[in-house]
Amino acid sequence: MKTINFTNSFFIVLVVSVMTMSCTEKLTDNTDGNYYFQYEYVNNAWGYNHSGFTVTPSGEVYKFDKTTTWVFAQSNKLLLSDLLKNISLSVKADTLISKTDMQVYLALASIAKSGALSTPISRGADMGELVCKVFVPSTSDPQRVYDELILTQTGDSEMHNLKPESAVIADWLTNLHLK
């Protein structure tokens, strides 16, 4: 199993982010390892296409492709049991994200979760959607329900989280996809 370590390249970004965040934002807010990162492509035009991967809180990467029983978030909410079911439908990759890197991206996600989304812009009709997202424990029921936090969405409809930390996480997920 290969371990990917992005820490050196993103350490500076983390330091700058921490230095520029407002005093009301907490870097340590819920960074106890309960966030799931996801890179997902869905297209229903000219046939069904659904692929991507999920990074678990322990840094394991699970790839998926055309899973027909996949459970999608409804109103940006997903039950933990459905999230775990989706992971069980996936194939474990030979990639492990280092604990240090996971701590960096958990910290960035803690900041990004307070960001608003930009206004969606329609770009096409048959391109599908490529979405980088994070599932974070819901404040309403953190033991059972996860909120879907969209970082970036491109394709037929484009939008992005306005917190700069979101772009850093989305770039990391895109780089993982390309490896």
C-alpha cells in the first residue's frame, strides 16, 4: 500500500489559512476524525455514469464506479448508515492518506463548513456534474446524520464554496483522482 503525503506542499497553505481566519473561527472545531471527503462524477445523459472515490476519516481511499444501489444525499443530508453502505459498495484502493495530511484537511474542512455557496451558473446540458465535497456530522444529530458540504461543482451547473479553504481541499481531491 502506498501512502500519499501532501503535507509539505500544503503546510504553507494551512499556516496562511490559520493566520488569516477570523478570531471567531475555531481550527479545532470537530476535527476528531469524523469527516468523509468525496470526489464524485455523475452523468445521466446518454447512459448512466457514476464514479469517484471517498476518503474515510482514517485516510483510506475507496473507489466506486456505476454503483446502482448508491444512496445520494437528500437536501444535503445523508444518514451515516447510508454513507457507510456506499463505502461498502466501493473498492479499497492501494492508497492511504497520512495521518498528518488528514489532520490538515480536517482542519481546513472545519473552516470551510461555514462558507456559503456561490450562485449556481448553468453551463451545459449533457456534461454531468463533478463534485468535490465533504460529509460532516450534522449539528442536529451528529451521531446519525451527515451534512453534505459542497466544495466545488463543475459541469452542467457550476458553483463553489466561498471559503478559500474549500478550493485547497478540492485541489487535493482532484490531485488524488489524477494519481
